[in-house]
Amino acid sequence: MTDHDAPVPDAVLLWRPDEFPPPGSPPLPATVCCLRSTTAGSRAVVYRTTAGQGVAAVFDFLSDAATSDGRGSTAHGVVHLLDPHLERAALLHDPELRPVFAHLQGRRRLPDAAGRRLHALLPTIAFTVRA
């Protein structure tokens, strides 16, 4: 898969600042909570809550969602930190993104237009084929 084949983000994950790898970390494998509908080959943006709010990473899913202890779904993939991140103020200023990020309360599916807009704003990050 090439950079141009990188999928358009289709979901938003919410992480606290302490859930992110240290700044400057290379792409890292991880298992994360996700939507039940998550499939291998999809990409999510990762929104940092509280301090430094905004889209601070992308997550490439390498497995489909699986039920975890009956409490939710998880999937395996790779997290890519963004430096700099897309700040909350910029997200709220964009007419395609404001409806998604104005009152974000949990992981969610991204509308197609918002996913395409984020794809255009994000740096080119090749999709990770394996961890």
C-alpha cells in the first residue's frame, strides 16, 4: 500500500494524554478499544482529551474488532503520533469538522465528508500493513 492508498479516517477514538506514547516515538503497535464495526485496513483519528486537545495521532487497524470480556470491542493496530497535532480550535473553525468535534463524548464513526477533510489536513502517513 502506498501513501496515496492510505485510507480516509472513518472513526474518532478518544484518549487521555497519559494514554499516548511519549512525543517523538516511532509508530507503535497497540490494542485499543474501538467500535464494533471496526475492520482491518481502516484508519481512525485519535483525539487527545483534556490538556492539548485535538487530533494528536492516527491509528491503523490491523485486525477486525473483537469482543473483549463482554464490555466492548478491541482491535490491534499501530499508532502514529502527529507533530504538530490538529488543535481543537482549528477543528472547531472548520465547517466540516465542527459538528464532529464540538461536543465529542466518546468514540464515534466519522461522517464521510469529515473523514475526507481530515485526510486532506493530515500529513501523508503510509498505512501500516503489519506491526
